Amino acid sequence: MNFLLCCSLLTLLVFFYYIEGKDYLAPSILLCFFFFVSSLDLLLNTNDWGNISLKTYVIIIISMIVFYVCSLLFSSRKYIRFFNKKKIKFKLIPIPTFIIIATIIAQVFLLLLVIKGVEEVTGQRNLFAAISSYADTKIIGSVQKLSRISSNSYYINNYIGYGMGFIGINNFIVRKKIDIFILISFLISVISGMMQGSRGLSLYLLVSMVIIFLIQNRFASGKRSLNPKYLIYALAIGVIGAIIFGAIGRGLGRSSATTMNTFEYLSHYLGAPLINLNSFVNHQLIVQSTSWGLYTFVAQINWVSSQSIIPYLPFNVVNGQVTGNVYTMIFPYLIDFGIIGVIICTAIMSLIVNFTYKLIYIKTYELYNNNSNERIPFFWRAAGYSFFSYSIIFGFFSNKFYESITTNIIKYIIIIFIFYLISKHFMDRNKSSITF
């Protein structure tokens, strides 16, 4: 059944790819591709984990089909075909160096506030020990919340990385040169995202930047299909990233990173969510929650009630091997609302994400047809999709989409709007624009 799932997802992926006009950045393709990668890892671990059931197979395939069908309501094929071989020349966003340096100084200050907060909560004065201890308490659900100042500093520092990253990518595409100060600012945001012992926030930032680069580069190059050299780059980055991912895990005190080889450790994150979902579907490892929508909407429940509820997600064991406590995005929908929940929650997710994606093309299409010289930073139109892209890419892992719709998205919007105003001001002052 693992082989059938892998083949089915590959078939759907190829089908989506051609139906979407070879748009490799379309939401349905990203979701299906990474579920396929997860299923491939699952297949490679069949001897150790066994096969998933037919019921699990059907649920996963239904989820992929529902997501795609809903995406048809916001299809971008017309616009993608229109922009094929049409190049957009982006202009520099001339942010003065002193503003970037001032931002770096502010980021360092915010980073120190986060470090201070983590050390106070854990009682550790060694930074790495404090981060490891904080991560351990989060896993067992006994974590003490950071102060509001430290918590806000943690997220704001990360979101500053989005603004700097958007500007840096735009200027790199224009000049083919990396601004070292923008890079430093971006890296501070990446580092800050790991100060609570988790790599999720930093990955969120990095994935979003890759997406924004690919989108903007597509408009700049006028090429709809993916350049083969990027596939080679992606493979090389994937291998390097896998090594770094394990090294960071060891640095953050993750025990699994030190007890597993590289393949086992990656499988812990890639294929394991699918076999864990299978365990739930067939053996009901987790007792049904008495709270409505707890597993799907826990972030919203905590937001409204100002509580710190952590739903029970046991570390699963398959054939004597620990496979972790991640169960794909499908699990919370299933445990809260049954199969109808999988359909409805996936559909809502698809509609929102596909709307933000199509909006990029609609606005750019309007500017093109009006031959507008309106000086608006391009990243503003792609910011929403770059934020949600992480949710669909890691849909095979957990419920990232609904977890992201909290006060954090409000902070994200505020920070990005500030960078938008700053960018537009300096583009206006230098009479810079997007030309067609």
C-alpha cells in the first residue's frame, strides 16, 4: 500500500502540473509534491514500519483531490500563460545603509531580550543549555511562558527578517549582488527564530524567501517553467540542508539527532507523519477530545482564552521504533470532525491559499495592461502567499495552516506594512518603478 500511495501521489502531481500549465509554484502542486516526498520516505521505510492501510490511503488521496478541486475556483492559468516570455524589469529599492544598520542594532537588542527571557524561565545561564531545557519543557507540556516582552521580541525579530528578505531578494534580482548588511539582518532573524529550541519559525522564514524569489524571478525572466539548473541547486541545497538540520538539532539538544543516523533522523520528520496518521486511523491512539475543534483550532482557542493548552500528541512507536508525535495536517481535521472535517478544513485552506496566489498575478496583470509606473514594491503583492506557502509545503508534517492564523499573522502584516511604506518612500524619492 505504501507503493500504491507513492505512485498515486506522483500521478496526481504530474496531472496537477500539466493542468496548472506547468506552474510549479501552484499551491496544489506544492502540497502534492511534499506529500509525495513524504510517501517516498515512507516507502523506503516499509521494512521497518510496514504498510499503511487502505483507509489511510483513501483519506490522503481525498485530501489532495479536495485541495485541487477547490483551487480551480481561483485558477491562475490564464495569467501564468499571459506572462510567459514577458519580462518585467524590477527597479532597485534604495534603502539607505544607515537604516539597515539601525535595524540590525534593534534586532540585536530584541535577540538579547529573547535570550534573557529563555534563561530566566529555565534558570540556566548557559545559552545552549537554556535553549535545550526550554525545548524539553515544551515537548512534555510543562513549559512556562516567556514574558510578553520576550515573546513579542521573538516574533517581531523573526518578521523583520521577512521585510529585509523581500527587499534583499528584489535588489539581488536587479543587481545580481547580495547586500551584506541586509544578509546580516536576515540571518539575525533566522537565529532568533531558534532561541526557543525549535527550528519551525526559522524554516518558515527561509521557505517563504525561497518562494518569493522564485515568484519574482519568474516575472523577471519571463519563463513559466522551472529552469533545470534550479533543480540541481535544489538537490544540492537539500543535501546540505539535511546535514545542517541534523547539526542544528544536536546543537539545540534534540536527543534523536544524536541517537539516529542522518536517514533515520530525516525519516523522523519526512515519512513518520504518514505512518503516525495510519496508526491513529487504525488504532485510535488518541482519545477524542471533549473540546470542539481542539486539535484543529488550538492556536485560536489559546488566543481567545489566553490559555496555554497543548493537545495530547503521544510519541508513536511502530514495530519498536519511535516515530515521533507529528501526524500530518489531516490528523487534527479527522480527530475533531471526522472525514467531513478533512474535506471542509482542506477546502477552506485551499480557497484562502489559492486566493492569495492568484492575487499576485491579477494585480501584476492589471499594472501591465495599464502600462503603469506605479511605484509599489512587488513583495507587497506576494507577501500573503509567501507566508502561507510554508503551511502547504509542510502540510505532510502537521497543521501549520490553522496554527498560523493567530495574532502572529497580525504582527506579520504590521511589520510587512511598515517595510512596504519604507520601501515605497525611497522608491518614490528616487523615482524608481516597475517597468514592463
